[in-house]
Amino acid sequence: MGVLIIGILLAYLLGSISSAIVISRLMGLPDPRGTGSGNPGATNVLRAGSKTAAALTLAGDVAKGWLPVFIAVQSGYFPAWMVGLIGLAAFLGHLYPAFFGFRGGKGVATALGVILAIHPLTGLLVLATWLLIAFILRYSSLAALVAALAAPVYLALLHPEPWLIAAAGVMALFLFLRHASNIQRLLQGTEPRIGTKRPATDRHH
């Protein structure tokens, strides 16, 4: 149990490293928490005008969800329920980072990293789902919500381990909660599409 606690703590601390904030500082870009949507994530970093910074942010957010779960899975030491808890710890670290006043991002990329480590094919299908919805409808938030719902379904079909399906379901629930304002705007028809700039006054977390 001590190893599990250490694994959860390390996963949470890794998840607490905000790729968006760190990369923006290193590249001399505005703090993403104070521009655009106010969300420290790759999409908002992209609004600052740097595709490179956005790509690095995305890679960092995926990696911090993937790495602790990958290590847990490959070690062979942790049963499925422990792997699920470690994945959730990394995900919650991104949402509520200890290093940044517990005000984090929405967790889409980090959740993807967790799923990729749990079952790579499922992770690729989740990514493909996001890309398909985003390409057709041009709403990043809607693509994220559909992909979040799809993740536990794909796991149930391809890797039917109840604890891991439950972990994916919990992440999906948090993703919906974090996207509450996006859902409201989608229903109102005011959600900005991919490629359009968000008003500076429209900040949410």
C-alpha cells in the first residue's frame, strides 16, 4: 500500500506541472491564465500565436498522463484498480495543480495520455474521435466531450477491465464538469469554432 501511495503522489505531482504555463514562460509568451479563455491548455496557448508552443504544451500534457500509468502497467506490480487510481491522480493533478494554486486546465490531453497508457488502441480511437468531430463540426469543446464519452465505451469493447472503465468514466465526468460553460455556449450557439479568436473578456476555468 505504501508503494501505491507513493505512486499516486508522484503521479499527482507530475500532473501538477502545467505545460502551458511553463512553456509560455520559457518562450516569452503571455501567461495563458490571463489571456483568451484563461485556460492553461494547448488551445489557449495557440491563441497566443505560437503553434510550436501549443504543440509542446499538448505533448507535455499528454505525456504527464501517459508516463505514470505506463510505468505502473509495465511494472506488473500494480493491479488494475491501482493503475486506475494512478491515472486519476495524474489527471486530477492537471485539473487541480499543487504548484499553481489548484487552478488548472480542463484535462482533455492528460486524460488522453492516461487512456493511451492503459490501452494504446483505445487511446488512438479516442484521438481519432476527437479529430473527426473537430474536423467536421469545428468545435474543440464538443469534440472533447464526445471523445470523453467514447473512451469508457471503447475500453468496454476492447479492454473490458471494470476498474479501468470506471477510471475513464470518472475522467469523463470531470471533463463534462470542466466544460460546463462550453456546454452552455454550445446550446446557445455562441461557442467559438476552431480557428476563431475568443473575446479577451471571455475567461473561464
